[in-house]
Amino acid sequence: MSGPSGMTPPPRGTLLGAPTLIADVPSPSLLATLSGSSYQQIAALSGVPVCDVVSYRIQYETVGGLNEATSASAALMIPLGTNATCSGNRPILLYAHGTTTDRTYDIANLNDSSNAEGLLLAGIFATQGYIVVAPNYAGYDTSTSPYHPYLVAEQQSKDMEDALTAARTALPVASALQTADSGQLFITGYSQGGYVAMATVRAMEAEQKAVTAAAPMSGPYALAAFVDAVFSGEVTLDAPVVTTFVISAYQRVYANIYTNADDVFSAQYAPGIESLLPSTTPRSQLYAEGKLPESALFSSTPPNSSYASITPATTPADLAPEFALGFGPGNLVTNSYRLTYLLDAQSQPDGGWPAVTTGLPAPSPGIGLRADLKTNDLRGWVPATPLLLCGGDADPTVFWLNTTLMQDYWTAHPPANSATVLDVDSAQTNNDPYASIKTGFSVAKDIVATAAIAQGATDGGAMAVAQAYHSSLVPPFCLVAVRSFFAARVH
């Protein structure tokens, strides 16, 4: 592995330069800047903030999807204050963020009110005494990588570990000389980051590195089954963006999906699509310029008459309206490629979808994309780390099947420490430790639905709830649950 001009790059995890102070924020203002029904409920659930927070950007050496040398940046959020919780030896929270198309994304920027993930992390964890380390990932912010290895488990877990190594080197920072790493490590992440968090725990266990506890949230862990469901007509919200990220990354890393981009992508999108995301162009402008369709992943014309019933899928009925949005004119993926995929899924079915057999990916996928999905599917691993899986069972963006397939596999192959599964959208049980979170989530959904009805929605607000579900309804409630799960293990 060599760097520019044949120079040998620094080792992975090397801190590149001094940390840069990005924000110094009093604790009461962190969550107050966020708007939306979920965030209105969180202030009461998350408790009184104890610490102020300083947020630094650190830069570090890591690798890309081909193990090539590159750099990336991360947030390093440090608690401050006179309370004993805000200094001394503190636990580290390693966090993986969700999908963003913004090439300039910097989760360390707590001065940006649109940075909901960063503000939630700071408000829920750093104000309670956690040192937060949150990579922006290779391909974002100041990274020298020209691409992002999206959902490439090996690279993304290395990126997380390298950010952690660099952060530990950076500590203590000048503005918080009394705050140090206690040695306890908690790992979490949401959506793409839920997947990355789980992949990181798996990698660290294989390397015999200690993880105190982990809590992946709403991630596409069972990738192969999940994408089979999408191609079978259960098209997720945001499918064009995610499909572009996945196929572009896997083509670059494995070079086995297509010869020419228009073998997969419709002719109007194929030129330049391999390097389209992440982008400095806003997503809305990408849609307006015709670089991506906003929702139509597939054609409304079945690729074969036998697939009419899944063009789109109509079950489960509560998600059928969302599935239908993924079909229409100006579709991203060609009908011929969809047919190729469906025929391969039929001849080499996944063991977890549409029916559960082995619970594992298909043993011998016949096409490149399905082979790559199998490579990066997280089923087959059984954690020893105490684990919480959190999400909502009506998620139209990352289906709940990802959580149930992991849970089912672990139940059949019991781990040393059994996993806890929390569905924030489920009914309360007797002595439910997450009762307040479930109540708050229900209230937040009702607020979204009521607002939509007031604006003229005729579906009872169902579509408005669906569109907010994954992006803003679930995350804060899961994060509060995660903090509770971790708090019981802090010493």
C-alpha cells in the first residue's frame, strides 16, 4: 500500500495534525435547535443535560475499499463542566452516521442546526459525560478518497476503528485536559450507521478488541435478503439514492456487476453515475437536473408477465402505497437488469426471504451484485458483546426484516450474551422498561399525522408518517433507549 508519489503512508489510525475546534456549545442549546415532533418529546425523555460540549474535527489515516491509503475526518465531542460526570476518565461512544448524499458533510459541526445527528449525539450522550467519536467516513468532508465505500463491511469497520485510534491519540484536548478515556467503549449507529456499527463490533471481536456494549439501530444488516425484497417489488423510500450508492461502491470494489453502466442503469442516468454520490450538489438539484429519479427505481411495466403481481408488490398492505412510489416513468434500473436479478433470486433463493429456511444468504448467487451482497451480509456471525437492536417495525426505508433475521439467527445460535430487541412502535408490555419511549414515539407519530391532515391529507396522515418514520421519528427515541442500555454498563 503506497501513498502519493510512491511515498509510504502513515499507519492506519494515525492522527493527521492537531484537532480543530469546530464548536463550543452550552448544553441547554443543543437539542433546542432541533424542530420536529420527535425532538419535542426527547427533551423530557433524555433528562437534564449535565455537561457543556466542545466539538473538534480530527483527521486520520485510513484505507478505501481496495485497501488503498486515504484519509478521513471525524467528530471528537468532549464533555465539559464542574460536575464529576463531565471530566476524569469517561467512556467513549463510537458512532456511525446514516446515509447522506452531501460530500461536505461534517457531523462535528454543532453550529449547523440542520446537523440533527450531530446535535442529537451531543445532546443525548456528550452532555451526559460520554466522549463521542463519530467518523464522517472516507469520501466525505476533508477525506482524500474520491468515492465512498458504501456498505462495504470490511472498509467501513476499518474506518471506524481508525477514527477511534486517532481520537484516543488526540485525547486529552487542550480545552479539556482533565477528560480522558476510561477504556470503556460503546458502539452505536443509525441506518447505514446501524449496519456499520454491527460490522465494527464483528470486526473488533474477531481482532479480540474489547467492546463494552453495542446498539445498532435500524440498519440493513441482512443485506442480501433486504435487496432481494426490493427487487421483488417491495421498494423502499429513498431507493434510487441507496441503489446508486450500493452499486457504484460494489462495482468499484469488486468490479463484477456490469461491463458498462447502462447494463444496469437506464440510459439517461448511466453517464457519470459511478461517481455521482456523494455530491456537493444538493439532492433536490440532482433530481431537478435529471441526474437521479426522486422515487422511481423500476419501470411500471413488469419485466416479464409473471412478475406483474410484484410490479409493485401489494403486501404487506400497510406499506403498499410506499412500494408503489418506487415504480414509474424515468426509472433508474433497467427492466432487463431487474429481470436478470429476479431470475437469479428465483434459482438461488435467500435463506431468509421470502421464506425462512437456513436464515442465511443464498450459497451460490449467480450474478455479481447478489454475490457482493452476500459478502457484506452480516448474518452468520454471533456476537459475544452485549447488544441492543433498536428500530421500528413499520419502517419503509430499512425494513424490520433486517432486525428479525438477525434476531432469529441468534436465537437459533445463542450468543454468550443474548441480544435485546426494541421495537419503538410496538405495544407496551408489563413492567416495560421502554414504556416512556414507546409512548413518546406514539405521540410523535400522532403529531405528524395531525399536521398532515390539517394540510389536507386524505389518508389520515399515513404517508406523512411514512416519510418521517426513518429519518426523524425513530432516531431520537432509539438513541434515548441506547443511552439507557449503555448507562447500566458504565462504571
